[in-house]
Amino acid sequence: MVYCCSTYIDARDHSVGARTSPNSLANTMLQPFLPRRAGHRRQPGRLSGLVVGVFGCVCCCLVSNSSPNLVSVLTCQNDNARTGQNTNETALTLASVNTNTFGQLFAQAVDGYLYAQPLVVPNVSIPGKGQHNVVYIATEHDSVYAFDADSNAGANAAPLWQVSFLNLPAGVTSVPNDDTGTDDIVPEIGITSTPVIDPVSHTIYVEAKTREVSGVVTNYVHRLHALDAATGAEKFGGPIVIATTAYDGANYTYVSGPSLPGTGDGSVGNLLTFNALRQMNRPGLLLNNGVIYIACASHGDLGPYHGWVLGFDAHTLATNGVFNTTPNGGLGGIWQSGAGPAADPAGFIYLETGNGDFAASVELGDSVLKLATTNGVTLADYFTPFDQDALNAADNDIGSAGEIVLPDSVGSTNHPHLLVAGSKSGTIYLLDRDNLGQFNSAADTQIVQVLRNAVGGMWNTPAYFNGALYYVGSGDVLSAFTIANGSLSTNPTSQASGTFGFPGSTPAVSANGTNDAIVWAIQSDAFAGGPAVLHAYNATNVALELYNTGMAGTRDVPGGAVKFTIPTIANGKVYVGAQYALSVYGMLAPLADFSASPTNGLLPLTVMFTDTSSGIITNRFWDFGDGATTNTPDTALAHTYRTPGANTVLLTVTGPVGTNSLSRSNYIVATNLAPVVLKIQLLTNGIQLIWPAGTLQSAAQVTGSYTNVTSATSPYLLTPSAAAQFYRVKVR
């Protein structure tokens, strides 16, 4: 049974203006994550998508009775506030994340690049395959995969299910990046944004783009898919076509799509229509109060394009709102380097726009927007930097960064509800969500705080955890800034040493409450042809790097880098998307190894054994080969041999993720010091040697031609080849 507590929250409690505690989700009961029975109906008033509609709780609310510590990651950056934090991680600790105990567990091959962040749901009942913890992957080849989240062994080597939105015989393919005239997304365009999962209806929502050729007509199509999370089957009559645009190399034909009155770029007859070739859904999808929101910009800076926000009912997929940032101008796209629009507990949506036309309250390029959602999607407030015109001219806008809805605990009496935003110049804007400040042409003094050039260029979004913001700017190092009482520290409180090239990184944080906090970041600056690198840092002092995939040589390499990728941390695993692959990291199974000193000697022989095994180990079982055994948690112990012989030693190590053994044959040789009484019997066919214990090491002639004997047991017959009378023997 999946549960959180005891009460449902009615959708009406989340109307604009209603105040919901950031922790209110913890009092919301969820239904079991099972395939919905035919004919099963939701009770009226229950809110689909409730889990992802409230601050900071998405990653910690799908919990199973049998596995009380399992968490879900259902949306980009863990929650609708876009904090990037999972504070329910118990397996990954500061002590356990290192190259000896942590590394790549397995990888799964997929059919395209992974720009979208992996999503995780535990305890999903897959028809015919039992219950699995599932990781969901979306590719630029227009495929969605469901893999077992914990293993690729046996049947789990194959996907639990896979769906493709392509139909090659019908001319339906992904979009070659050459069609867009830019290599911003390569080598093809299909699913770029991070999907979102509704745990109540058990649905994963995916926005996909295709190229569809019929005869001489080439159409570019955006669709919204609603897939059953247990089977991949389409739901709610989906998919629906968001927009279709035909393009012959010179002219656009708007077959279908959202439109608004406007005279902006690409408009026809004072009507502005969504251009399905030029527009791209880069930001992660948002599920807010039962509505799926999709934000769009362009491929590169090639127009005509605008910033669009489209809303769709999560159960009917009907259009629920259309908003355009520059209806009578151009540009103003919503990229955010993949970060999803944020939502606050009252249901308002926040996003940042890129370079474009600006006219106060009408054309909203280079701005932070607050959108109301009670009656479609409408502008509620905005902030535009005073130097917007210069930013726009230099293509140095703020649309490259994402925003975070900060918890009230870091606000002040005058500014209890805060939002943090950023820019390509590395400037950090701290805003009051109740009054973003709009536009002051003289200076940005009307907002809460500005830190200019605080970090490297922000083609990324920070992560928030426990009163700190973690930034990885382009050409910069990981930097931590504290925030308290409505104010950011003016300088980093700690910094790492390794520099990240373009585009920097959007980090994530795992912690067990406020303990064992780790900042994770993917270094993707080698996206043109090199590998991604996963880094882990101590969140209390990011100067302390715990681990990176390069520390283990080639063992842990995740694959080719994909820019803007975000790691997902859940249930002791770290999921990293790359080119044609998903890599899964976690605690390594123990690998037994040991040494001993000395390995031979005279009785009584005391030997010091040292366990040199890798992995997390909770118990060591030793079999010393002389009949003695012991269990111990200690890495070193002494054992004394009191009988002669060559002893085979066995070590079996056990940890939370497995058991492993190593045996070394005849490893310890103990020699008897006691006098050996050697009896000599003269026989008609030779000389027989008899002794009570030990092994005959040699018997060599003094005169004559006896054959040297290297080893024998009692009794042993020496057969002379000549009439030699003297010989020597050695017995040990």
C-alpha cells in the first residue's frame, strides 16, 4: 500500500490566493501504484497531480509499507519548487561514497541521447513481470523506456516495457537536427524535455516531436502522450496533437496548433500560431493542480519563434490555457537549460525568458514571469532587469537559467516568499514572489537582492538544501551560498576546486534529513565528443570532493556527455543519462581480498591476516585451514597455527549489497620443530624410511647414485641403483 497519511486535499484548496503549508503534502494519502482497473473511477474532487503541486515533496511521498524508505522522483529537479533535493536518502553517505565502495553498478543501452532527466517510481506492478522499482527514460529517438531501477541481471537486462512514437513505413521519424538549421540538439530531436508522472492516476506525460513525410509534404508535429506507467499504453484518448506545421523549405503552413491574436514574428492576418518546426519544448514538464504545462522556446535562435506556455487537462488532455511572451514582437523563448517552470503552493507558475522584445507588461523578453492559472494562463507579475536592452543586444539574457521557489524558512518578515533566478552573466536575482518588482529603468533596487557576476554563466539552475544554494556556473567551480532571513551571502561560503566548462551543471542534493548531505553534479563540457563525469561533494564543505567517475579509471565512465543533463538520486542509486545509455551507480558489492604475514614459518606460527576487500562490509568469515574459523567485523586479526602443514585460507565478506569469497590454496605453510625419529629398515629390495610425522623433503645420496626425492610421506622405500652405504635425508 502506498501512503503518506490520512487526508485528501480538494483541488479547491489550491485556488489562487489559498495558502498551503510546504509540508501539507505529507498529510495526503496516495493510492497504490498499480494498474488501474477497467471502470475504476476517481472520487470527485480528488486532485490528480497533487503530489507534484506542492513545494519540495515530490521525491519523498510514494512510500511502501514493505519498504518504508523508498522514494519517488516524479518530475524534473525532484519537486515543483525545483529544489533538486532528496532528503530521504539513507544508503548514500559521506562515508560510503568513495571509489572503494561506490561505483557503476550497470548500464542500459537505449536508442538515443538522454537529455531528459531519469524519473523513478518504486513498487510498480508490471503485468506479467511482478513488482519492480522502475526508472523511466525518454530519448531523442522518440522512445520511452521503463527499466528495473536496481538491476540488469537476468530478465531485467531487457526493458520492462518500451514504446516508440516513430513509424518508419508511414514516414514518421525523429527530426534531424539539420532540419532546424542548428546543432543545439544533436543528432536528432524527439523527446528533449523531462516528462512528469502523476502518481495518483499512474500516468507518465511525455512531449514528443516528429517529422512526418507524406508524398511531397513534410509536417513537423508536437504531441502530448499520456502513458500508463505500468504498461506504456496510451491513456485518456491520447496522444493529442499539440501542433502541426508544414514547411517546404521556404513557406510555413500552420495546419493546427495554439494561436493568439498578435502581429508578432510569423503571424498571419493578425493571428500568431505555434510554429511546430521552430518551437522546441526544452524545459521539463510541470504538473500543477491537475494541469500539464509545457513551456517552449526555439532551436538555437532561429525564428520565427516566441515563448509559449501551454496547459492541458491531465485527464482529458484538452487545452487548458495558452500564453505567449511576445505576441506582438519576437523571441522571448523559455529554455531554462532544461529546468522546468516552478510552481508555488498557491499554484502560481514561475519561469524565465530569453532575449527578445520588451515592452512593460506586454512584450516580456529577458524577464522573470509569474503566471496565474485559475483562468487559463495569464500574467500575474514580472521582473525585468534594468539593463534589459543591453542584455538583449548582447544575447546575454536570463532565459538560460531556471528558478527555484525557496522555502519560507529562509525568508524575512518583509519578504517571506522568495524566488531565486539567474542569468548568462552569472548574476543572481533574489525576488519577492508577492511583488517581483516589474521594471525599473534606473537600477534593480526594487528587488530583494542582486549579486552581479556572482558565478559563471548560468546555463543551469542551482540546487537548494538546508539554507544553501549550490551553483555550478559555466567556466566556474561548484560554489555554495548561504541564504537566511531573506538575504544571500555575498560571497561563496565554500567552493570546490575543479572547473566545469560550458554549460556548467545543474546539481542535485541527497541527504538523510540534514545529515550526510552530498551535492551531485554531471560535468558535460565534453559533449562534443568526450565522456560525462559524475561528481559528488560534501554539501557542508564542497571543497571536499568525495568521488568522481574519473577516479576509478575506466570502471565508472557513464558514456558520452550530453549537455544540460541532471542526475537523479533515489533509494541508494544515482542515475546518469548519456549518449545512447543510462548508467546506474550505487554501493558496490563486496569483493573479497586479503593478505597475510608471514606466510610460512616454524611452529607455533602466528600470522597476521589483513582484509583488503572492497565494498561495504559488515562481517568477515575466516577459515584458516587448520580447523579454526571465526566471524569478525574487524579488518585485521592474528591466528596461531600449532600443527604442521600447508593450510588453505578462505575469506567470505558480507555487506548490505552482497557476499563474496576468496580462497588461497596452501597459503600458510607451518613447519614442525619437534625432533623426527627416523627408523631405517633394510629390506631385500632397498631401504625403507619410516617417521611418525612430517614430510620427507629430500633424500640424496652421499655416494652412489640414489635419485633425489623432493617430497614423500611415510613410509618411503629407497631403492639403490648401486651398492651405496651412505645417504642423507631431511624430514620437516
